[in-house]
Amino acid sequence: MRYSLLNPGKRIRPLLTLLAADACGGDAERALPVACAVEMVHVFSLIHDDLPAMDDDDLRRGKPTNHKVYGEGEAILAGDALLTLAFQILADDIRPPQAAARCASVLARAIGACGMQGGQWDDIRGLSDTLSVAGRKTAALIEASCHLGAITAEASPEEITALQAYGWRVGLAFQLIDDSLDEAANDCDTLKTQARLLTDEAVQNISSFGTKASVLIELAEQLTKRDR
């Protein structure tokens, strides 16, 4: 569990949770347990995604994948344990209890059959529809990361809606840039153009936050311009 969770990475999802809380006037310290839970869920998905039955990858973040180091059985258990621990953290560390329940619901919805797991299923079947695969496999959890941060900050319904719209578009743009960096991609320019349009829309979605959203805007721009 520690091997994969503490492996250096972008930490985009937990960062978005903290930034969303801050944009809504919340306390980053209060949002930190949720951010940790989000990263645990993300890493669980990576461990399982790398398995031979899924993408069968040998490397993750420049290091051997979990199952290459510990074996498939232990990798599956490590992923399962991280997923379980994420919800334990939400239950134990988020107050009031109503906020913990909302966070658990939002996270479960994002990674369930209608979210990340469904997107993974479509990916396994070779479906090429962007909204069905990237929208559920990647964007759903990124959208939820923003939503969760807003919940910890006791954000208004309008703020939550704006951050969800931002997160969804940033998530899609993030995946499109990833796809454009794939050596096998033959439509890089098209993917980058689509990502640029989505990023512009994401920035517009949170314009009502004013300067409180400046870091969220900067992050969205950086993700679109990255080359790895």
C-alpha cells in the first residue's frame, strides 16, 4: 500500500480538493482528510489498472508496478485495502457526520459503475467514445475531487455546481492531453485543440469566484500545456 501511495506523482486530485475548499472560503486543514481519501482511491485504481487482466503495465510513475514487485494477489489486496481505508477516513475524520455521509456518497458515485469503474469497463471493451471512457474513467473522479473540497467548506449550491463544471472539463482536458502524448496518437493536434477549448470553458465556469479561483485557473492552464 505504501509503495504505490507514496510513489511520487502529480497529486492533481487531492490538490484540487484543497484548492476547491480554499476557493469557497474553507479551511485546507479540514479538507486534508478528504484529499488523502481521494488520492487513496486514485492509487487503488492505478494498482488495479496496471494488472495483467487490465492494461498489463510494467511501470507506473517510473517505477515497477505494484504487481511486478509484490505479485498479482498482493497487488489486488493492496488496492482493495486503499479503497476501504479511504472510506474509513471519511467516516472517522470528517465532521459533522452529515458532511461525512455526503462525501462518501459523492466519492462512491464517482468511482462506481456509472463512474470510474464503468469507464474502465468501456476501456477494456475498446470503446473509443470520449465521454463514455475519459468522461467516466478520468473526469468523474476529478470532478468529485472539486465537489468534495466544496463540501468541507460548506459551499453554496451555486459554488458546488460551478466547481463540478470546472472539474469535469479539467478532467476531460487532462485525459485528452494524456492521449495526445501517447506515441501512438495520430490526431495530437485535434486532441490538444479540444483540451484547450475545455480548459477555456472550465476557467469560465469559475469566473464568479474572482481572485479566489486564481490558483485553480493557473492549474488548469498548466495541465493543458504540459508535455509529459
